Amino acid sequence: MTLQVPVTTTDFSSLPLKPAMLANLKTLGYREMTPIQAASLPVILKPQDLIAQAKTGSGKTAAFGIGLLARLNVRHFQVQALVLCPTRELADQVGKEIRRLARFTHNVKVLTLCGGMPLGPQIGSLEHGAHIVVGTPGRIMEHLRKGTLSLSSLKTLVLDEADRMLDMGFLDSINTIIEQAPSDRQTLLFSATYSDGIRRISGSIQSNPVAITVESHH
Ligand code: ADP
Ligand code: MG
């Protein structure tokens, strides 16, 4: 693991982002990068694997959301990014934030797939296609088993709140999901804590990840 160099700027326009994305960030009121965004976005956009630790409310969703949108080819109507979240509530929030970030990027289709919701409508939506899928590990695995979701075009895999997913017993599901993703994908791992479990899963699913820790100053 390599450690990130110190951050020199918090200006979004210092990043290699499309003008439409920069304009959208302004309309969202994102005037400058939060510390985790400033530290992680140069790594994410390279693109390199990343393991990032930062407290809740620090803007991690936009960090990986901006990154996966930058890699997206909208004309290629396949699932290119998958974000795994521990709960339906978190997946819904992440899905909404990615839709906001994608507002000025035309025709980006984001699907949220979680348990506790009927399968039929989800299968129908998947038949229409999507660029980005956000979901909980159990339901994503179910769609993979049924053959209603394919990860063969995946470019970016995000584990959000990875420590919580491990605590909830999702390790096997996550491994099963990753077996179906291309090995040359980018893998971004976000966690509030840096446990042995997190280190182990990083070692097994990431390649040469850059590790970033942003301390709270409050
Ligand atoms: P985390 O996942 O780290 O807990 P979130 O991604 O949910 O945090 O972000 C927390 C809040 O900060 C959200 O309301 C989001 O819209 C806002 N936010 C994210 N990035 C910025 C930014 N650069 N400037 C201002 N607000 C931001
Ligand atoms: Mg979050």
C-alpha cells in the first residue's frame, strides 16, 4: 500500500473533469472539495484502486460518484459501475446522490437494487438496461444467480461502508459478486474504520491500492 501525497488544492477545476461536471458541481453548491475528496479524487481519476477511511458526512459519495461518472461511456449501455452498500437506506441515498451528480451528463441510467423490494420490477428495469447499479450484496447476488444482471462490462466496483458490510456478514456475498467482475476493474473501498477484516478483503480484491485516511478535526 502506498500513502497519498499531501493535498495542495481543493479546487474541483484542478481535476481532469468535463466542463458539464464542473458546472453541475457549482449548481449543487459544491464550491470546493472536502478533504476526503481532495485526497482521493486524483487517485480515483487516474484510475487507481483506493482504500479510504473518513468519518460520516465527509463527502465520500461524491468522491466515488464523480470518479465512476468520469469513467462512464454513456453510449455503451451496459452496467459499468456497481456500488455495494450495507442497507437499503444507504443504497437509496447513494443512488440519489449519483443521479444528482449525473444531471448534466445526458441519459445516464442509475438503478437501485435492494432486498425487501419485489424482484419483478427490478428484473424489468434491468431488461431495459443501466449504466450504474447501486445495491445491497444479497439482492445483487440474487440477480447475478438468476442471470438478470451481468457484470462483464464493469469498470468500477465500489464497496461503501465496507466495515459495516463485513459486520453484517456480507463477506461471502461480496466475494461471490466479485468473481463475476472483470479482473481489470477499478476497486474503491470506503470504510469508517481500518480493521483487520478490511485489510484482508482489500488484499484479496484490490491491486496496489492507495490508502487514504482523513482525520476528523472536530
Ligand atoms: P459520507 O458518505 O462521507 O458520510 P456523504 O457523501 O453522504 O458523506 O456527504 C455528506 C453531505 O455532504 C451530503 O449532503 C453531500 O451532498 C454533501 N457534500 C458532498 N461533497 C460536498 C462538497 N464538495 N461541498 C459541499 N457539500 C458536499
Ligand atoms: Mg457514505
